[in-house]
Amino acid sequence: MLDIQYLYLVEGKLMAKFEDLLSNSDLLKYIQDQGFSAPTPVQQKGIPLLLKRESLSLLGKTGTGKTLSYALPLVECLKEDESNNVQVQVGSPRALVILPTKELTSQVFQVFKGISHFAKLRVRQLLGGEKGQKSKELSSSSIDILVTGPGRLVQMVEKKELNLLDVKYLILDEADTLLDMGFFKDIQKMWGFCEWDGCSVGLISATMPNDFDRFKEEVFKKVDFKELEVGGHAIKQEIETFNIDLGQKEKNKMLELFIDKQANGSGMIFCNRKETTTEVYEYLKKSYPSKRFFVLNGEMEAKERNASMKKFRDKGGIMVCTDIAARGIDIPSLNWVLNYDLPFEAVFYIHRSGRVGRGGRKGSVYNFVTSRDLNLIARINKSIKEQSLLKLTTINTKMQRDLTKKKATRASAAKVPVKKVTKKRPQVGRKNSPRYKKSK
């Protein structure tokens, strides 16, 4: 029997099965092979709009199935175009999927590769830092879907190694992160290389930055976006939160205790600085030579980062990383997340926590909380309350309670009028001094 949370009205019709949304038999075989029982609400609402070639601005919480909400209709549209004998030029992709990091690019590429095993499309990946041979191969290939980042793509188009005149579908996944990471100008250039007429644009996002509307108006001036926000009926994430009060210098010792007593299965340790990830990684490798540890940060070469993430996915273990791994990364076997450092921005706490508890699975989040973190806690708790789909416990540490109690005591005392009393200072001489001892 279908879970009631998946029953949703789309244009007046009850949509409860993928067969109600998609008509391509190859896609339905893929869905059956993957064992997906029913579409999530974000898929039920997003797929019909994208199938109509509408431009869409989709806001959906983490872990709600946003990747398939655009991947499935994109493939069906491309297969329809193919049946209508749409001509494809070499070095000119028909669809672009743009992502902010190499790790997300590789993850989404694998999703499309899995679909193309059934639907037979030419899916290619382009990563920053790749050698010239890869560029030459793309330049001479027919490409249906190109999964890439904006910076590397713009470089190749400016060098005339690729052209974007045949692009009919443009997806910006994690669009909020693309803006956060400063890709505004690259996206603006990229869109300038596309033929605007007849190109469908999808902006997929988990959060809505303050300047998101301005971004849409400045970059996609002539695009009429359908606004879609999927809220309370999405898959809930079951996440338990545990807060550990400690001093800044106690972190490594507490980390050892955590690994010994609590860290069951695979997990991720988040640090704020690249240098910290290296220090923690080396410390753990030395302390636990028989365990598997991996490291991931922005200073690593693309090849190293890909290898580290692949080994972590395949073998499991513990990944020490920065916020580069906080968004979109899906590791089904992940059991826990440890915030060795609480993030500077509250929204990253939500994204870090969202690595566990995905797809209805349970997960745990552990926080190292020092006295320096007290100013962050209020902002993080506010973010947690606004993310109604996440069953996260707010951070309520003993230090915070003590601080709140002290503030209340001070506030209460300030309201009580105190009579000022002036006391004379006692004369302290040799005889009345406590140090004075009377001689015999």
C-alpha cells in the first residue's frame, strides 16, 4: 500500500506512480531497476513542468529527490527530440547540467550514466583541471548531455573547443551554491553563448539567497520562470543530535574517545579550514593505523579529490572534509556526521546534517561545542526551526543554559533599586592587621 505522504494532486489529477508522469519505456525500466516505488512530491510537481519545456525555479529541501526531478524529464525530452530527427553537431551539447563542485558533478554524472544505460544517450563529464586530451575528445564528440562546472565550460567555449548553440535545456543544480561560490559572471557568460529562444532553464536549489531574484532578472532576463516550492510533505529526515561540551584544546582527545566509543559505521568529520582537515586526518591515521580515513578539501587536485571520494563511497570509513562536501553529496551507507568545528554560516549546519537521514533512513549528528561557539548557536537553531522537514534537535548546551541563566539574573538584578551606601574604609595598622602577631 502506498504511503499517504506520496499522494499529491498535480493539475487536478492524483499522481501516485512514475507511470502517471513518464511515458518513455526505457526510463520506466530504469526506475524499476533502481527499486523506486513512487515519486516524491518534488518529483511529482517538477517532472510535469519540465516535460512541457517550461523554465522552472525549484526550491526543495535537502534529500527530497531533486536530481531525478530534473534528470528524468530531461532524458524523456531529449529522447522525444531524437525521435523527431533533431540534428546533433560534434562539440555541441543538447543539454547542460551545471554544478558547483567536482564531487557533485561526478555524482550527478553517474546518475545520468545509470539512466543512459537504459535510454541510450551520450552523456559526457567535464571537470576543471583535466588535461587537454579530454578537451579534444569532447570537441570531436556528439554530446546529448554535458555535466560540468561553469568555469571550465566557459574556458572551452571561449577557446572555441565547444559551442552552445544547440543547447535546448540548461539545468543549474545547487543554484544557490553556485552564487555563493562566485560563479555569477561565468554563468552570465555561459548564457550569453546559448541561443535564448526555445531553451528551457531549470534553477534547482535547496535555499533561497536574498539576491536570488536579482540573479534571475540580471542573467535570465527573457526567461519566464514557473516558481515551485515543495514544502511539508516531502520525505522526512530522521536525525538525532548529540552536543558535546568541551574546551578548544580538548578536541583531539575527545575525538579519540568518540572514535573508540561512538563512531559506528561510516561517517564524515567536518572542519572549517583546509589546514584543520589535514591536521585531523594525519592525527587519526597515526592514532588508528588499521582504520580507513580519507580527506577532502579545496586545495587538493581534482584527481586526488575524485579518488578520495570514490574510495570512500566504495569502501566506507571516515571522511575528514570541509564544506566542499556539505551539499548534495549522497552516501547511502553514511551513519553519522561530526562537526569537529561548528560552521561559520548557519545554513551549512543544515547541509552538513543533511548528509545523513536521507531517503527516510536514520542518522546521527554530533557537535563539538566550545565556549567560542555560543554566538553561532542561536543562528543555527533559527535555521533548524525554519527547516521543518528536518527532525533536528536544536543545540542547547550546558554553557548556553548557564549563560542564559546569568543574563536573566543580571536583568532581574538591574530592575531592583539599590540604595547606595558609603562605608568608611577601616584603618589597617600594625595592631589590627591579620598578619600581626602580638609579641610575647
